[in-house]
Amino acid sequence: MSESSIKPAIITKVIPDSICAEMGFEPGDSIVAVNGQKPRDLIDYQFLCSDEFLELEVLDTKGKIHKLEIEKEYDEDLGLEFETALFDGLIQCNNRCPFCFIDQQPPGKRETLYLKDDDYRLSFLYGSYLTLTNLTQKEWDRIEQMRLSPLYVSVHATEPEVRIRLLKNLRAGQILEQIKWFQERRLQIHAQVVVCPGINDGEHLERTLLDLAKFHTGSIPAVASVAVVPVGLTRFRPAEDELIAVTAEKAREVIEQVQKIQGLLSTGKGGRKAKKQNSKSRCIWLADEWFLIAGLDLPSAADYEDYPQIGNGVGSIRQFIQQFETAFEKLQPMPVEPARKLVWVVGNAVEKAFEPIVQQLNQIPGLSVNMAALCSHYWGQTITVTGLLTGQDLLEALQGRDLGDGILLPSVMLKQGEPRFLDDMTLEQLASSLKTRILPVSGVEELISAAIGLANAEVEF
């Protein structure tokens, strides 16, 4: 991208007691250049600001340019947060994957829901997945020079014709050569495989996993981990997408297949297709959703090692349960006075797994928590993860129901930094319609604190 496409980096927050707070920076100010260079993204900004001496070009809220000099410790943070991590715009996707969630949404919602991110910088900074199909040589060079590793890559299939079929992009067939590129430069990726029954399952899935496992060797394996994820479908998807939903039977079949491959790789009995991995860590991981769809118990916490694919739903439920038990013991909740009754809303996919949490909460004298495990009629799903529930789903399921003293609402349902659901309903609108108060909770400690009445944040009707 040209330098003319780089916009000033708009500051949204100045950390108290930081260098920039002491210098009088304010939200709304913008960084134009650092040491004469315009940062194109947060990566450039962090790299340029690591020096001990900085010359900043700053645009204030009145449109006036200031040039400031700063002396600081090497790598000392300036204390600024920005409106976006990308100052030159998002690198969008050039694929047409039939299972893409962006294309499985109804029209007319907020614009950001339709942005197809396939940007390697967001992958490096935040762990979002990309396909590697849209990178120019300049971007490949930057990844190498700045050691932008690990990246998170949607592989789906290693056979060129299968991956091209899935991504609808002729460049998609280069994936094994691209992974080899990472290997030669001692850079890493975390891979994901979204299983679409009838397309990349069965023998194709086996081929993909064994191909990826060959790169999981050495002290810096090019493929650090692989997450196997079931395809998620909504009622808004195109009719001609050739996709089939994952059934309980299919989920059990995939679990058995992947666990067999895991066993072969760990013992080195994969024959010519699989070499024994020179790594202490397991390579291939099954997303929790497989076990939920199959109606099987989740693996134990020990099975997830250090949770290398937690962001892909691998072990997130088990980790939540484990964190709850630790926090519950640590907080040692006292009897609740006056007594209160609450409804905890979750996706019905986790109903069985979270029953022990409800039982523990209800052991607290004076507290009654009822779990409302919902599916999403909005998306047309019979099994739904919590993060996909919409305001419309909650309104439909909870209207007219005894909600006691309020609702415990996992904030994963809401847009980050804004109380708005995926269907654009706001938290305030939902609270008003249900005529109850809603307590958004993020993580186990907030869940417990809100349940026993220690949380302050709530939405009134």
C-alpha cells in the first residue's frame, strides 16, 4: 500500500501516569509520524516506538500539527491506545468459502459485520485466522523481516484441488509450499481445519492432518498446532453452498478418526504417512464443539496441555469450569442477603457441561440460579454456542418467564466495547422489553460476583 493511504493513528485512550499522559496527550489526538516514518499499523508503531529517542508528529483535535521529542527507556511504552490497529485499512479476503460466517448473515446489519478480514497483521496481533491467498511479495518479505510469528492459518485441506474447491480460489492450492516457506525461515503457524462433511472429511481429513503433522517437528515446529473444528451453518447461507450440517453421528465419527490419528502420531506408528514428532506437545486438537454435538463428555483439563488452541474453542469450556472451581474456592462466597433469584443465559451446547457450576452456585444460602440454555432460532440452529445467541433469541425465549431479580448475561454475546448483540439489538432494548435488569459478566470471577451481588455494572430497564 502507498504511504498516501496511511491515515493518522487516532488515539482513543491515554493510560494514566504514562509518558504521553504527562505530556498532555488527549483522546482524539493522532500520531502522524514517528521518527519521520508514518506507521501503517500497530506493528510499525510498536517497532518505531521501541527506540530511546523519539520525534513524534502529532495532529491535535483542532487540526494543528505538533512536533514533540521524547527520551525514554528502551521498549518503554508511551501509554496510548488507538481506534484501530490498522492505519492503512483492512486487507480483505479474496476467497468465496461457502462456510464463511460473513456470508451466512442477513443483510442490513451494522457495516462491520460484513468486513471479510484476511489480514496477516490482525492474525499476528490478535490471533485471527487468515488463508495466505492474498499476500503480495512485499507482505511476505515483511513477515520474514519483522519475524511476524506465529500466524494463524485456515488450512482446511492440504490437497490442492480440495482446498481450491473450499476457498473458490486458485491460489489456495499453494498451502503446503507456503507452510514450507515458514519452516525454512523458522517461523510458525497455528492451523485450523473446518470440517465440511462430504468435502474435506474422511480420507481428505486424514491426509490433511498427516501432512500438517510432518511440519510439527524440531524445537521450532512450523506447525505449532492444528485445531479441527466442525462447520457452523445458519439459515441465511446460500442455497447452492453444497454444505451439510454436522450430526451427532458425524461428530462421533470425526472424534474417533482424529483420536486414532493422534495415537498414531504420538507413538510413531503412522507408517510412511506419519513420522514420529520430535516435540513434547500434541499437534492435533479437537474443538469442544465435537464433544458437545456428539453428546460426549469433554476431555480432562490435563488433556489440553497448555491450551494452544483456546481461541478456537479447544478446551475453553474445560478451562472455564476449572477457573470457576478455583475462583469459587478463593472467593468463599458468604450467604446472600437478601435472597436473590437469577437466570444465567447460555447456549444450549454447554448446558450439560455447565450444570455442575449451577449446582455449586445454588449451594450458597440465599442464592438461586436457574440456567436458561437456549438455541438460536435467529440463526436457525438446534445446537448453539453462547457467543452466537442474539437479542432476538433471548427476547423470544425469556419473554413472559419469571426472571427473578435479573439475568446473568455472558458478555461474549456482545460486540466488544459496545452493549450490542449480533442482530444489532442493544442491551438496553432487551432489558426494557423483558422489564428486568441485566448483568453482563465476563469470566468466572465476574459471574460469581454478579451472582452474589458484588457487581456494580448492570443494565436497568
